[in-house]
Amino acid sequence: MRKKQEFINALLLRKNETCIPFWELEFHKWNDFSKTKFIVGEDFVKLSANEKEKALYTNAEAMAEVSEKLGFSAVTIPGGYWELSPGHPAYLWLPNEYRYQQAKLIQELIGDDVMVIANSGGVMAIPDASEYVDFSMKMLMYPEEIDRIAAKIFENGCEQIRKFREVGIETFYTASDLADSHSPYFDMEQMERFIYPYLSRWAETIKNAGAYSIMHCDGNINPYMDHIASSGINGLQAIDPTAKMDLYSLQEAYSQKLCLCGNVDLGLLITGKPEQIYEEAKSMITKCKTLGSYVFGCSNAVQEEVPIENYLAIIQAYSEFSKIKID
């Protein structure tokens, strides 16, 4: 119960007296650390009905095993289908009809010890590249159409929250990128029309359901921070280092309103040396654990391409420095 409670304490802006929590938005390396085969995506779809049922159980076992081994305070179940590019699906997904069953199994297996998190969606984001121009034109010329899109996304998110709560999920996130690495996509008027009202309602819906809310957002969202911090969400994940988002200054400014989650640079994690990553993680942990509510992790999904020795450097730093000294 300790690790899960530490995660809850951070989201509720309560002081942890033992250890800072540890969570990855998405973890793609279950098979590198587990004796049990973890099967998702296209490999899962190819299985027979009986094999799929078995895979859901073994996936839950793998997540439990690795969570204990690496010290995770929370884990995210696989999301729904999405494509990295047309015809090329992402790795970590399950068909929607199996996501709830997977969530139920992992919740039953480790939900008393580790927080189980699901991506519910619910808040609009920057459109995909294939829709970017059309969406941008509509937002300028026919904003009422964007109103309908935002409302539909919110409704779908609420339905996801309801279904996942039925199987015991207690924390939800929405992956809602609002900016690129240079600047926000939505101007402030658009933010206040299309984003902020739904973010606030999404957070309120989750709170009323007895659960916790986290927004994932890449890019330079500095101009949005006051709005996000006052929206009612419990946590903000990413604090994108490639967009010059400063975790430390934001933690000092917003730690009374918002738990920040992240943000070891994923680019460094893929291309750097283990000793570089160890020092970055060490610095981040030792500084952030003194500044307010904080959940340690990487800035985005820990992808299959991450060298295992680099991720082990993060685990080493966390195990050595995550404990909080009691005066």
C-alpha cells in the first residue's frame, strides 16, 4: 500500500515522508525486465480468442513483476489503437474491447500496492498532421464546428472514465498536446473556448467519481500554466525539456496547486550514456523532492529503443536518492 499511497499523497499535494513516487506515462520495455511474455498491439491481434484471454493474464503478471522489480508506484495500462504514421500502428495498444478486461486484471493483481492508471482522453489536442490545415481553417472560420469536436471528445472521455471506474481504476490521464517545442498552438481566446472549460469539467468528473486526474501535454505550455494549474486537475505530466520547460521553476511556482510529473529527457535516455542519465536523474530527484509534490519519471513514453543500460541508470539513481529524510 505504501507506494500507491505515496502516489496519492503527491497528487493531493500532501507531504510524503518516506519516498517520492515513480511513474512512467507509458512503459514499453516490460519484456526486457520480465520472465513473462508481454503481448500487445499487432502481435495481440493475431492471437486466437483463447490465446488473447491467456495473454491478458500474462500481461498482468508481467506488469506486477516488473513494477515490484523496478519500484514503480504507478503503472499505465495499454491504450487504444493509434498510428505513428498512416498504416503503422504504435506498439503499446490493445483493442478497446480488451482494455477494460486488462485493466480489471491488473487492478485485481496489484491495485492495493501500485496505482493503476488508464488513458481516458477527454480534452482536445493539436490535430494530427493529416488534419492540421483543415482543422486550423475551421477554427478560424467555423469555430462552432470545433465546439462540437471538443464536446464530443469530452463526452467520449466521460464514457471511458465510467467504464474504467467500473473495473476499479482510480487515476486517469488525458494525452492532450497543446503546443510544439516553440510555442502554443491555440491562442488564449481559443484556449478559453475549446480547452480550458473541458479540462475543468474533465477534472471535476473524475473527482466526482472518486478518482484522480493527470494531464499529459508536450511542448512549450508556459503561457497556459496559470489556466492549467487552476483547472482542478491533480497532476501535469511531461514538463517537456525539449521545449525549454523548466521543471524546477514551475515546481516552485505551482506546487501548491499542482503535482508535476516527469521529466528525464527522453532524447537523452535514447542517445546518452548511462553515466549522463544517472547524473541527470540524481540531480532531478534530489532537487525536486525538496520543492513540493512531485512524481519522478521520464518526459514521455519509455520506448523500446531505449537501451536497457540507460534505463537501469535511472533505476539506480531512483533507488539511491528517492528516500526523503525525516528531520
